[in-house]
Amino acid sequence: MSETPLVELTEASRRFVLGGQTVMGLDRVDLRIRQGEYLAVMGPSGSGKSTLLNLLGLLDRPDSGSYRLDGQLINPLGEQTLARLRAEKIGFVFQSFHLIPRLSAAENLALPLVLAGWSPKARAARCASLLDQLNLSERAHHLPHQLSGGQRQRVAIGRALALSPPLLLADEPTGNLDSQSGQEVMHLLESLHQQAGITLILVTHDGALGARAARQLRMADGRLVSDSGAAEGAVPRGEAPCA
């Protein structure tokens, strides 16, 4: 693993105003994630999991504190630069797939390549390779409604990996799947992590899924209250050291 953290949050806070009151979505979170790690982020609804994921995915930025992605300070960057970094460095997998209904499996998978300006020949080669890797070659020309839930999620994973980003963010990726399809999707994500060295961050309410990760983060009230991979002697915010 690289010595420089892929993800580095320092005193990162995010505030929201709801009903005239200020709510701390994130409260002074310190976090270091190295390239190639596999983490699960867990906690009850409203604990800050989604806010953390949006910040890590460059969909939001901290009000105070800092965020560095692969050594680059994110806070001052403009939207165009953030969009480029999202495309190059981050893949997203969501509970609800977010496939475009009128596009086939192959066309959905190729969309990031189209937006990145790849030639038709290069797109076709990359898509064929991914479809084979995902065991979807025979479903390449099927529309999303013609696919099972597990197949749709595999298309979504392929789309997330199309540009070979180093960081994959998976938000409840098995939430809309039956148990067998969910197991298949988790096996695929973990295989990609192990074989390609992708940094995998899984957000889940499921303790059994979270336990599969090598490192577990627990959130509560916007704070990172425990981190199984924290450096020796570190105390997550919200907890006090033993007397």
C-alpha cells in the first residue's frame, strides 16, 4: 500500500440548517484511508454515513477542516475540477442501481467512456472485457427491465469501474437484492478489491456485511466514534480514553 493516504480528512465538519436549527452532519472527523483498504461504514440513520459518503465522493465539501484525495486538497477546487476528479478517481455503486432505462446493459456500462471521450473502438473493447468479467456477455443488449436485480447491480458495478478508478464507494449495494444475489454482488466487489487493489468503502446498516470488511468505522451524531483500523493510541472523537 502507498505511504500517502488515498483519503485524508482532518477535522472535517459539515453543517446543515433544518427548520431553523443547525445540524452537524459531520463533526470534526479525522480519517486516513490507504490505497487498497476495504472498509465498512456503519451506524443508525442520521449518524452521518451518507454525509461522509457524499464528501468522500466529491459530491459535497466540508464547511471546515480539510479533505485531501490522493494528496490533493479538495476544499478550494471548482466544480469542473471536482467533476474531472470524480470521473478519474471514484466509482459509485448505489442501492437503486441508477441505470438509464432506455439504454442496454452495454450502453449503460459504456456511458462513462462516452463522457470521457473514448473512441467507439476503444469503448467496445473495454465494454467487452468488463461484460466478460461480470458474466454479462449474454445480456449485453438487454434493457434494465429485462435483467434481474443482481444483473442490474453488476451492470452498475461495471459502469463504476469503466475508467478504472482507485476508489469505489458502495452505498447499501445489496439493499434491493435477495440474499443469493446480494451474496453474489458482495463476492464480486470483494474479488475486485483483492485482485485489482481497489479501495472499497461499503456503507451498510447490515452488521453481517460490515463484519466482512477488514476495517469497520462506526458513526453516531456526525462523529466517528470507533475505527477498528485507527492508529494505536488514537481516540475517535466522541469517545474518551480510559482513565
